[in-house]
Amino acid sequence: MSTVNRGTTPEVLISEVGPRDGLQSISRTMPTEAKLAWIDALAQAGLKEIEVGSFVPARLMPQMADVAEVVRHSTARHPGITVMALVPNVRGAEAALAAGARKLTVPVSASEAHSMANVRKTREQMLEEVRQMAALCRCQPTHVPLEVGVSTAFGCTLQGAVPEDDVIRLADALAHAGVDEVGLSDTTGMANPAQVRRLFTRLRRALGERAGAAHLHNTRGLGLANCLAAYEAGVRTFDASQGGLGGCPYAPGASGNVVTEDLVFMFEAMGVRTGVDLEPLLVARAVLAAGLPGESLYGMTPEAGLPLGFTYADGRRPSPA
Amino acid sequence: MSTVNRGTTPEVLISEVGPRDGLQSISRTMPTEAKLAWIDALAQAGLKEIEVGSFVPARLMPQMADVAEVVRHSTARHPGITVMALVPNVRGAEAALAAGARKLTVPVSASEAHSMANVRKTREQMLEEVRQMAALCRCQPTHVPLEVGVSTAFGCTLQGAVPEDDVIRLADALAHAGVDEVGLSDTTGMANPAQVRRLFTRLRRALGERAGAAHLHNTRGLGLANCLAAYEAGVRTFDASQGGLGGCPYAPGASGNVVTEDLVFMFEAMGVRTGVDLEPLLVARAVLAAGLPGESLYGMTPEAGLPLGFTYADGRRPSPA
């Protein structure tokens, strides 16, 4: 299936995490065919990196039982897309590589309390796990990039504040362990723009080209403001989820992940090219909604529509409805 | 009634517009006593400027029929608060001054089409009206500041894009007409952070100390990102509405005005002192909800609560729940 060819180079990469982060956060299981239809529609909208699932035991997360199949189909159908999978450990990484994932992402907690609660491993043990995964990725016939998202980088619901020095020290250790990109995640929706700017500035100073994505949540409504601050600090890869699905929404009306539709609108309106088109993105939203009837989707731009006179960053007008 | 004494000087002024902008946008009428209870609670939370109503004919806007009474009571009860009223014309200004309003605000459209549709006057006619209001304010025993909010400053649902030169030219003419402060309003929720930064930077360059408030909407989810951009451009007064009430919400789930609770949380978390305390602000929210049973209120921070380990910009911890 061909993807949108925009003819201009995107300035930011929107990494769509909905099929993984979104679908693992809800209690229902989306049928494989519906997942694939959604991923097709996302690719059609111009998204170039899609996290399609998580290689975790099916008994722990039945929503992800078909992850290998989803990876295989997605890579086959979308040669131009970075089909990414989350892997919690070496075993998951092996399975993901066997299925043909083009990029792996591992969450590693900056909070020791969160790490123990989440994966029952210390940060030190996770670092060793990551070291092995990096070695595994390097010895593939074609290099498969390994990304780590440092979770609870902006605060933790178990330990409260997470010292910024801890975050940067961990990120540095991960880069030395052979990770290609280290991003920062506001797992619990505690980040504020000043902190985001400060921490990403430090990350970029410490890691240079290995400084990775901003994974920000909208728990307290600051998602886009935090993305703006990250952008101003030089971040160019942003995780987001269609319809704001996932990211542990705290309460009704509270979207967890930053909403892809609103993030794309913000950047394009600002004149920052995302490579994503909003009209087919809204089609993808409808495909998602059809695959999960009755599920709440978030996002203001889909409700309000594009403003009169809107132009994309590259000067194009939206196609007539 | 005493207001919160924080002991530190706020760095930004949050101007609460809910009792005017919020209450005039809903079809129900809030009883006068409920309005006053809400205003009391807002003052109690540390808000220092409150737009309590609109001096418009009661037959056009029955929600505001008690505005003179609300102004009189509010000024009597809250000597330390800038009790502000919206006035559309000289007649409204006379009534507001007679009731004892401490500051007047007038909307003037940057879009000719919006001006004609809204007040059936051209921008030139509104400028003349404002000139007379400024003269009226100046000859009061104590000077009553006159603010203009330039509406549709970031785009118009009737004419689409509004040239930035038109906005700055109008703002400049308003300042020369004797207005104390000229702010910019994203009446239709079309602003983006790059535009907000650009336009407020130009406004401040053109008007100096007379450059006024940012009145931003959350129609497409960009409310706080736009506030952040305005703050970075030097703006220090921000309009917001408790529970996001008002501002013409476009659709269910779409809050119109920037939500006071989320805005205060963002600034305080960033280390920017607002003078507003979140715990009594949530009490005020409950007072509002009690006065308008069944009305939808927006805001993520009230749902999620304050994060573990949160401290105010001045270093204080929230009081235990």
C-alpha cells in the first residue's frame, strides 16, 4: 500500500504509539484485522514510524497476543514505515526480531520504585538487560535500531520527584550500553514545560545525536505545551497516540497520551512540517473507532475541524471535504 | 471577606473571566446569590482580577440582567480585587461606572466582518466609541482603567485569516484613543503558538506598557501551549475561565476558554508564581458546580489531582486534603 508522498521533508517525526500504548491500555482486544486496517490507515496519513505492539506474554496482556502477526503483516505491507515494537526484555527482543520488527523500544524506569513495581528489576538489572538487547540488535543482518524510553523521567507516582541527575545519569549509561536513541517519558503526566525544556536540553547536551523522543502525556492538560517546550529544546521526535488512546488515562475526560491529531494540527499550524495529512488522519480515526466501537477517543481538533483558511506548513490547503 | 495572603508577589496575573464569559455562554441563568458565592470563592483562592459580568441589555442576555447588583456586591465585599465588567458601548460603560466597576473591558474586532456581525459597527465606529469611553473613564473621581480585547486577532470564522498588520494597526489606534491596555483574543480558537509569540511580540514592541492580556481558547487543544508561547513573548496577564466555562465551546468535550485550574497548575509547576492556590480554587469549582447543577465543567488537573511531591512556585506544599 502506498503512503502519502508529500514532496517535502518533514521537520519533526510523529511516532504513532496508539496500536501499542493505546491498545494495551484498554481491557478489550482489538481483532487482528482491525489492527491492521488501522495501521494501514495511519500509514496512509503519512505516519512514518508506528509502534504496532508489545512482545509481552499473552497471558499477561491478551490484547498483544497477535503482536508477531501484526509486525509481520505491517512490515510486508509498508516497506517505507518504521514498524516498531515494544520489548521488555531479551526474550521479547528475540521474538520481535524474528517477526521482522524494524525498530525496538524498551522502557527503563528512572525511578527505582517504579522499576521494581513494573518489571521487578532494579535499574541496574534493566541496564544489563538492555546491554544484551543492544548486542542482539547489532548482530542482525541489517542493523535494527534500539530505542529506550526513560519512564518516570519527570516524576513518579510512587516516589514523587525523580532527581534530574538520576535521569541524565541513566540516559548516559544507556547510551554507553549501545542504545541508539534514548528518549524521555512523562509516564505519569507530571511534567511541566520548564522541566521538559531543562531535561531535554541536558539530555541533548549529554547524548548528542542519541538523544531521542519526547513521550508526553496529557494527564493534567499540559501535553501540547510540553511538546512545544520539547520542540524548543531541540527535540524532533514526538510520540503521540491517535485519539489519545492509552497512557493510563487517569479519569473520565482525561486523555493519557498526547493526541496525534492535535499535535499534528499544532505543528502544521505553526509552520512545522510533520509529513502527516490531517484529512486521512481523520479517516484513520474513523477506522480506529470502527475497530473499537464505543471506546472513548480524545482530541479537540477532530471535534472542532480545521479552521477556515487553514494551510499546512508546506503551503497546501486541505482537500475539500 | 479576606483573600489569601501569599506573602510573595505574583509574577503573572490570572484574570478570571468565568462569571462573565462563562455565564453568558450558557443558556441558563445562574441566580445572583450563586454568582456572588462563586465570586467570593474565587477571591478566596487568590484571584485578583475577576470579570464579573457584562453590561448588555437584559433582553439580549438575560443571564446578565443582575450585572449591576453583582458589581456592587463584589466591590463592596472584595476591596482588594479588581472587579471588572465587559461593556460593549458608551451606554454600558456609564452603567458599569455607576455600579462601581473598577475596570472596564471592551471587545473590538480586528475582523470587519466579525465586527459587523457582532455589534453592527465597523472597526472605525468602534474606535470612536472606545475614544468616548476612554474620556469617560478618565473623568471619574478615581481613574478607572479601560482595557480593550482585540477579538478575532488570530483568525475569524467569517473572514478566515486576519492580517497581522491589521491587528497591530488597530491595537495602536486603540492605545492612541486613550485605552490603558490592549490585549489580544483568540475568539475562535484558531491561534497557534508561533503566531501567538509573533503577534504578542509585535504588540509589545508597538504598545510597550499598554500591551495587555492574552485571551486564549482551547478549541483545538492548544490553549495552554498558546499561553506558554505568550508567556515567553513577555505577556504577564492571562484570561482564563474556571472549569473552561464559556468561550463558545464548539462541541462536546471541547472546552472554550483556557481552564483556570490547568493554567494555574502549569505556571505554578513551572515555578511561575500566580498568587492563586489550587486547593481553594477547587473549592471554588465545587461552588460553581453547585450553582449550575448538571453543567459540564472542563479541566484535567481537577480530575487528576496534584502530582505526588507537588510544590508551589514559592516552595510551599499543598495543604493536606
